[in-house]
Amino acid sequence: MKISKLTLACAFALSFVTLLAARADMPGDPAAVTNDQGMYRDKNGDPTYKVSADGTVDWYTYSGFRRYHSECHVCHGPDGEGSSYAPALANSLKTMSFAEFYGTVVGGKRDLGAGQEKVMPAFADNKNVMCYLNDIYIYLRARSQDAIPRGRPPEHADKPPEFEEAETKCMGA
């Protein structure tokens, strides 16, 4: 029996997608285990938050709050709490991995059901979202774990110089 290259390619692609789907099941423990120039990462290497005992948040959580409220809250409600138009992302991130979140924001999403069509547009071309996607995820991850309350974080760490460099490069300034 001869197996075609197309069949092998499809089998490989399916196994790769299956691995990604398994990886995308849960976000995992949000505990920060590494600090990469002010951005914290969990044991899986995904971006995460750091909140000090006095309530001071890391810069990326604070930046995520700002970016979420400038780009996302119109549909998803203040503080990720949802609206009649779009789901509560603070709840969604309890079970959504970083890879799934990233893919949804970049490519958009369309849900059909119960006589309703819910559409999230793709933001791949929006620099105000894409340049801060990690930050938005970090903020929503903190909200999903009740690590920070609703509203503007009262205290935050200073902006790392690397953040400003990356921001300037991404925005094309």
C-alpha cells in the first residue's frame, strides 16, 4: 500500500493540531516563576501577573488594564466583566490558554447558535491591540484569578526600559 505525500502531510498536520489543542486546554498555574525584563512568566512560559502584598501590580498588568479599557471594554465590558454584546473575558480566561486567547484576538471568532450570530473581529492589523496583546492577556488573567479588584490598579511598578523600546519598535515610531 502506497501512502501519498498529501496523506502524510495531513496526518502530520492533524497530530500537530492535536498537540496544540491539548496544550490549549487550560491556562495552568498563574504563579510567576521567571522575570524577563519586567515581564513575568509562569512555569509554561506564558505571560502572567505579579501582585505585591501591598497590591502593587507589575507594569504589564497595569499596561494591560490601560489597553483593555482603550480597545476591548466597549464590547467586553469594564474590567472584563462582559456585556450583553460579548462574553466576560475575566471568566473566559479561567479556562482559556494564552495560545487560544492569542489565536482568537489575531484571527477573530464567529459563533452561531440559538438564532444569534456573535462575531469578534480579527485584530491582527490593529497595532493598538497587537503591540500590547501580552499586556491585555496578563491583565485579564489577573482579573480571572481575582488577583486584582475591579478598577484601575492603585499602584504599579515602573515601566521597564525594555518595554518602551519594544513599544517604539512595534508601533513603528
